[in-house]
Amino acid sequence: MNVVQATLSGALIGGLYALMAIGLSVTWGVLRVINLAHFGLILIGAYLTFQLTTSWGVDPLLTLAVTVPVMFVAGAVLQWLFDRLALSEFNSLLVSFGLLIITIQVASNVWSADFQRMDAAVNPYATESISIGRLVFPVTTLLAFVLAGLVVLGAHLVLRRTFTGRALRAIAQDSAMAGAFGVDHRRLSLLLGGMMGTTAALAGTVFALSNALTPETAYEWFGVVFAVVILGGIGEVLGTFAAGILVGVISGVVSVLWSPATAPFVLFSAIILALLLRPRGLFSTGAVR
Amino acid sequence: MKPGAVKSRSPRGMAILAIVLIGLLALGLFGPNLGFPSFYLVLLGTICFWIAQTSSWNLLSGYAGYFSFGQATYVGVGAYTTAVLSGRHGVGFFWTVPLAAVLCGLIALGIGAVAFRLGSLRGEIFALLTLAVPFILSAFARINRDVDGGQGTTVPPPDLPADLDFQQFQYLLALVVAALAVGVSYLVQHSRAGSALTAIHDDEDVAEVLGVPTFRYKMIAIAAGGVLGGIAGSVYALQIGFVTVESVFGLTIPLFVIVMAVLGGRGHWLGPVLGAVLIVGLQDRLSSYGLDSWNAIFLGAILAVLVATAPDGLHARLRARPWAALIAFVVVCGVLAIANVWGEELDWIVAGMLAAAAAAIVLGSRRAPSRPVAAEPESTAEPEAADPEPADTADTAEPPPVGDVVVSCRQVAKHFGGVHALDDITLDIRAGELIGLVGPNGSGKTTLVNLLSGAFRPTRGEILVDGQDITRLAPHRIAHVGMARTYQIPKPFTSMTVRDNVATAIMFGRTPMSLRQARPLAEEHLATVSLGHLADAYPASLNLHQRQLLEMARAIAANPKVLLLDEALAGLNPAEVDNAVRVVRRIHESGITIVIVEHLLRVLNQLATRIVVLDRGTTLADGDPATVMSDPAVVRAYLGRQSHV
């Protein structure tokens, strides 16, 4: 029973991982930018939710009305910056690493380096849970999973079915050629950057619901989120979702069967194996991305 | 590397290094007795630690370009080895240092063995992989609480020699380690390994095809980096006195190392030293003014701004504008000292250094684009003007006689998934031949070149060179057997001069030699392809024709038996084609068997002794040019469909 519970809880938490990873994966796959500053956006989103809720007693989910537009703009501005600097893929990793360090330090200067958690009085979601038989699911993880599912479905439909999505995929394959056929790379990349900023806002709010915040957490996300991105296949929306669930399940089951501390050990060993065997992602069909 | 910089080991550089080292040693030994404040020694010790770390990181990540986010692996393992063994098991400090070195070297080899075997490994993936390793190790240390008792470990200071206090001791130790790291970094840069790593940095596939055993050199670099990082980590444990998982496995260590290396410059041994001095100085001054919370902001900003504006780093800029930097330093430092309204000596020095760095970076960038290209004007229109050899002999000289079979393809096939790029090719190449390989686009010509040079392995069949099966050999071994190739799109080593591009190929060719021996030979090969006047230029300043000639010079530099020219005439104007044809003929007359992939049948009719036509992965015709060209099947498949050729 423990294992069933751990599997299902892990899968739900995996939704949060996927939500965090999707922005990174799509900007990497489509725009060739490895945007570590995305972690900074998630962090600031989480802190904004915390601050608005704590100061004015707003319902945490309503703070999305603020964080989503703010992060949309922030994501678009970041993308504009990367566009202007015309960085290579690798240099984008370094520049955004610099930006992430600044963000984390600023968060630390503003909100202090201590752990902070929303008060239970203003955050009704943290303590509620839904039980089905003997299985118990916290509302926050359910929420994360549902949001992640919606975002993934939305992103998948946009990329596959709409004109904009087709243009974006054209950019991903050959941005110069797409430009020659009239695809406005700059405008679309701003739009995409904004959309990925939005996913960061969602991830940040959901994270703040169930976790205590400290600026250093952004570093701790690195391992798991990159595991999800690489396992899912860079730029693959559905793959990211599946990989998030897989990573969540592995961590959950390993935590129950052995101990929580062994989870990262097993996880990263799994990633290295996966890199050796399926370097393009677990679910890739072998096609060139 | 600046143009004109002599890359060979200079006794002067060694002497300066030795003098600086002796000076710093003397400072540690006698400074405190002469009133040198001991907190300076602490600061210098910290600088030494970071110099050692960054230099060790630079071996693989700077020279070879494989960026690692995992320097904390070595710091952590080194520090933990020393802390746990000396703090909890009573092992003497000096015994733990070599243990740390060995352990870190083994871990580095393990990482390398996994990472560098990945077929499609890209720099970004390597960076993320190395990022994961400290996470795994720190998780391991946290799980197994009996490693460090769960709380961290105090490192007991070792027994000190009688007349040294602890500050002096830790400074001298750090200095020795830093000197070791810088020394190794210096020696590697000026050795064969340095040339190999630079070639890997510029284009790993090309390096391998030219005969550089890339895997071996990457393993050497990662292992040396691991050993040095481990030694420095072990000494670091003593410096900080109390070791916890967070303090040695954290992300701040790779972050610092990367910022220092990016700031200082990664292609040269001095870059990491400069970066470490500046960053540690800045950090120290910021915290002395209570601005610790701004540290990370400055670091992040330096990293982001420098990568975007001055990716070549401070070292190259300083070499471009040494006097401007010196003047900036003297002026800022002097004005602050004379005015004496703010700060103390150290503030003035750090401010002066920052001013010098800023001056060099800003002014150096203006000079950088105007790289001194060799003075001769472009000579493509009249290539003979610069041609030192009598080219007219080409048409009259007898081609070398055709000899024994050199290369033999037996029923070679290559499939990509369901696509049969090549099916059942059987082909003998005899010494002295000049074979034209033609066929419509997609007929498998380049695939055949890739199979012959070892870039791909055939799905079926075998390829023999002088009777030896090469299908299982790594490309660099195939190069040593005597196969060389050029690329349709030239791939020069961009950070080397034209001369060193060729010299590198000679160094790792069939008769290994040093850079110094290789350079004069490189000039001969450049003369063969009429590029002698551009020996000091950088590939970026060459036009397409010159780059293709450079490709040829580099390919023949390895002293091959067979040269594969992949569309070496594509995109050239008629005058350039004529010049290239003369060069090919000259190479052929020197006794090298040539296979040339080309679409221009006019050219092949003049050049080739034999023509092989491929169509949809099979041999359609094979014989002397006149017969092949009149074969109805060839006309139908090739000329008929592409009558515009």
C-alpha cells in the first residue's frame, strides 16, 4: 500500500517538476537558449505569491492575477535580451547563469536567506487533502498536477495545431530559413519567452503553496529539473510531462523503499544511464530534433 | 592567443615565473618578521587556492572547451578525504593529500570514461552531467552519516615546523599547490597535449580525423584537473578548518571558478591566475565594507556582461593594450594614494586593478577586430603572382605510375535506418591513381568519404588499407594508417594561425613531432598549395578558396597515402578552380593517391586517371574518363537528369 501511495504521490509531484521544466525545455529546443534564469523567474514568482498573500491576505491562487502578467513580461524581456546579444547556445547558459545568481542574491537581500512559509490562515490549500480509500492526496500536489497537465496540453496543441506553433517549429528547425519565408523570429520569440514566463509564474505559485521558501532552493531545482528536461527530450512538451512523472515516481518509490536521502543518488544514476542509452530523451523517436 | 605570439616554451617565461614564486615564498617565510601583516597572508592564501582550482579547471574546460560545472566534485572529495581521515581517524595531514589526489584522479577518470564515450555528447550536456556529480556525492555523504558524523568535521592542524605560525604555514602550502597547478597548466599549454586540446576545442571531429587521439587527451586533461583540484581541495580543508557538505560541495565553487576563468581568459595559462587575483581581491574589499550581500550580484553581473561583450577574456585584452592598462592602474592607484581621502593600500590596489582591467577590456576590443593579416593583398585573381613554384610544369609532367592496391572496399554498405545510402560498393584504389568520384546528389559520394575516413562505420563489408581492415579503427588510427580528407565546408581550427593549423596536423600525423619541428615543414606544405604568404593569418580572414586550400595543406601535412577531397572546388569562380586544379595536380605528383568528389566534369576530364560513378548507393560505372563519360547508363543517370552541369 505504501508503494502504491508513493507511486501516485510521486507522479503528482512529478507534475510540478514538469511545470518547472517545460519553460526550460521549450526555450532550449525552439529558441536555442538554455535559460537558467527561468529558475529565477520561478523563484520570484513564488516569493511574489508569498508576499501578496502574507501582506494583504489575498488567496494564494488569486495572486496569479499579478504573477502571471509580471512573469510574462519578465520572460519576454529576457528573451529580448538573449536575442539582442545573439548568444551561442552555450554562452546563453553562462549569461543566464549570471542572471540567476543576481536574482537569487536579490531575493535573498529582499526576503532574507531564511526559510519562509505562508501562514496556514491565509493558505487554506496547504493543509487540505483528498482521500480515496486509504490513499491520501494533498490538494497542492493535485493542483500542481492539473495545472501542469493543462499547460502541457495547451502548449502541445499550440505547437502542433496553430499557425503560430507551426512557425515556432519552423524556427526550431532552421531559424534563418524560417525568416526567409516570412516568419518573424523576433516577435515570436518574445511571445514564446512570455509564455514560458507564464509557466514559471504558475510553477512558482504552486511551489509556494506547499513549500517553505529560501532563495537557495533555486539551486536545488537544478538537478531534478534538468533531469526532466533531458529525459523528456529537449523541446518535447509531452515528453517533458512524462519524464516529470517518471522522475517523481522514481523519487517517491525510492524514498519509501530505502530512504529519502537515497532518492537523488538513484535519480542521477538513472539520468546517466539514460544519457548513455537514449541521449535524445527517453521518448524520442530517433528523429533529429 | 595573440598573433605573433610565439607559442613555444620560452625560458624567459619560466624565469619570470620562478622569480615570482621565490618572491612569494620569501614573503611567506620572512614577511611576518619584517612587519608584513598576517591578514595579507590569509588573503594571498585564498588567492592561491582559487588560482589552483581555476587552473585545474582550465585544463579541460578552458583548453579543450568542455565546460564543467563540477569543480566542487574535486574540492569536496579532496576536502572530505583530508577532513575525515585526519579529523576522525587520526591519519597525518600529509598522508591524506596524496590520497585525495589519487581519489579525485580516479573519480575524474570515471566521469571522463562515461561522458566521453557518449556518442552524441554536446558541450551543454557535459556541463549538466558534471553539475549532477557533486549532487550525487553530497547526497552520498549525507546518507552515510558515519562518513563525517553527520555534523561536519574539524580538521586538526598538523605539527608545524618550529619557526612557522599557522598563517604562514597555510599560505606556504597554498602557494606550493598553486605553483604546482600553474606549472602543470603552463607545461600542458606548451606541450603536444596543449596543441591537441586546442584542436579539440576548435573542432573535435577534425582533430580526430587529422590523427589526434582525442579521447586520450581529454582523459589526460580531466584526470590532471581532478588530481590538482583534489590536492587543492585537501589543502582547502586545512584553510577553512571545519568541513561540511555545504561548504565544499556547493554550487559556489564551480560558480567562482567559472567567473574567474571567463574573466581572465580560458585559452592561456595566465588567464585563470588573473581572474582569481581580481575576483578574490574584489570579494575581499566588498566584505571589508560590509557589502557581502552584493558579492553574488557583482559576480553574476561580471559573468553575464563579460560573456556577452568580451568572451575572449582579460588576458587577450591585456596583451592587446598592456600600456593602457598599466597607465590606468598607476593613475587610479596613485591618485587614490596621494589624495588619501578614502580607504587603505589594499583598496587602492584593488581599485587600480579593476581600472586596469576595465581599460584593457574596453580599449582592447577596439583593437581586436583589426588582426594583422599578412600584408600581401589578396591574390586570388592572379594566384600565380604569389605562387612560389613553377606551375607550368604541371601540364607537362608525367603523372606517377599506377601501382599496387592501397585501399580496397569489399561489399561495403551503409544504412541510416531504412535509408540505404550505400549498397554493396566494391572498389579498389591503386597507388598513384587520381580517382574522380561523381554521381547525382544523394548518390552516396560523401557517405563513402565518411566511411573511408572513419567518420562512420559501415553497416556491412570491410575496407582494407594496405591489407589492414580499418572498419573497426578510430578515425585517428585510420589517419595514422595513411588516410586524410578535406571537408566540403572547410573546418579550420579558428584559434590557430594558418601555419599552426598545418603544423598541428603534422605533429599528430604518421611521424609524430614537436610543434617547433613541425612549423618549418608546415610552411613547405603551405607553399605547395600557394598559401605561403598567409602563414601568419588567422582562418577568419581567409576567403573560401583560401580556406579550401588550407584544408588541402592540412590534409597532406599528415603525410597520407590517400587523400580524400570532398567537393574541394565547390563554390569557386573559374580562376580559383584553375588554381585549385593546379594544386591538386601538384599534390598528386608528389606521390599521394587522390580520390576527389566533384561535380565539374570538365575538371575531372582533365584531372582524373579514372572515374567512378555512383548512383543511388551503387557503382554505376568505373573506368577511364573517356569510356565512363560515354557510357549510356552514366549519361542517363547523371548527365541526362542534370543537363545543366
